[in-house]
Amino acid sequence: MTSASLEPGAGQNRRTVVATAGATGLALVLAACGSDGGSGSSDPAGGAGAQGDGASTGGGSGGGDNAAAGGTVLAKTAEIPEGGGKIFKDQGVVVTQPTAGRFQAFSSTCTHQGCAVGSVSDGAIVCPCHNSRFSVADGKVQGGPATQPLPAKNITVSGDRITLA
């Protein structure tokens, strides 16, 4: 960017100075709002969850630390019990590990009436409001009154860290 004097000089009038200052300010604002160059993660298979091999998908929330990839670090893999899961209320997500090394993530909002799910036990994510139960493997309804599965959320598993994508 070239520098321009904001003082009127030979051949410049007040209008030119104001226009130059405005254009310079606009250029700075546009540069600051440019692309962050980050990329979101998605599940290439279209399913929910993330595999323990560093692939991303599923959903999760937690910790609040920002990972280098731009997401929120939710937990370490050891914090998610095999066959169970952990609810991250602040992020509105539940992360599960249906089988060893396979991590999934779902919205923690019940699809029946919008209550927050309250626990994960016996292979199910359970809503305390009306006892709807959802599979830790795929978020599908195991028992109503809910009729829709929990929506999948994107997570990334890298090493021993689970990050909300």
C-alpha cells in the first residue's frame, strides 16, 4: 500500500484528503476481515463421530482451550469411558466412545422437547425430562418419546486430545 499525506498540499483539496483517508481506512478494515485460512473438519463418510486415528467427525465440547487447529479442546481420550461418554454442558455436546478408540459426538439437546441430556449409561445417552434414550454409537433413538436422533457434531481426535472442530 502506498502512503499518502493527509495534509492538503499542491493540487489537493479537502475532498481529496478525506477520500484518501477513507480509502485507507477501508483497506485496513478489509485486510483485517480477510480469510483466516482455517479449514473445518467434516466426516468424509457422512457419519457422526471421529475415529481414534486422527480423523474428525462427531461432536464434543469441554475444556475451553483453543487447539492449534482452531477448535476447542474438550477432553483427553482417556477421559471418555469405553461404551459410555461425557457431557460438555457449556458447549452443548456429548462425546462418546462406543468401542475402543472410536469417538463420536452429538448435540446434548434432546430432540423431544429440547431438554439437556443428563447422563450416559449402559450404552445410552439419557434425557432426564422424559427418559428418551439415544445410542452412544450413532445418536439414534433407543427409546422414546423422542423420535429423531441426536444431531452429530464434528470433533477431531489428534493423539490423546479431542477437539471440537
